Amino acid sequence: MILFQAAMCEYGSVYMPCGPACEQTCRNIGNDTEEYCNSMHCVEGCFCPPGYVRDGKLIHYHWLFIDNI
């Protein structure tokens, strides 16, 4: 059963029928994945495209490192 549709994804997110259970965010990028995330196969929904993390909106990895210089 499909719960989401690509048209429902906002801010440049990408629909995936089987995406990561726990996405990287600005707060956890570079950290090990939480234990419970590894035990979940996948989830349906809207996810960040490659090279981006979520912090309320999509942010390209490049900008994370420039802001912290």
C-alpha cells in the first residue's frame, strides 16, 4: 500500500518507497547511526536527495562546512 506520492514531497525532497529509516541531519551528520535505525529495514516517504541533509529544509553538505569555518 502506497501512503505517499511524489507530489506530496516538499522543499525538493524525493519520494522513495523504501528509504532510510533515519536520515542524516545537520545535527547528526558524521555520527554513527542510532542502534534502532539499523534494525529497521526501510520506510516509505519523502527523503533528501543525494548530497543533502534535512534541517527543516534541505541543505547541501557543502554549506554545512562553509558555515562552520
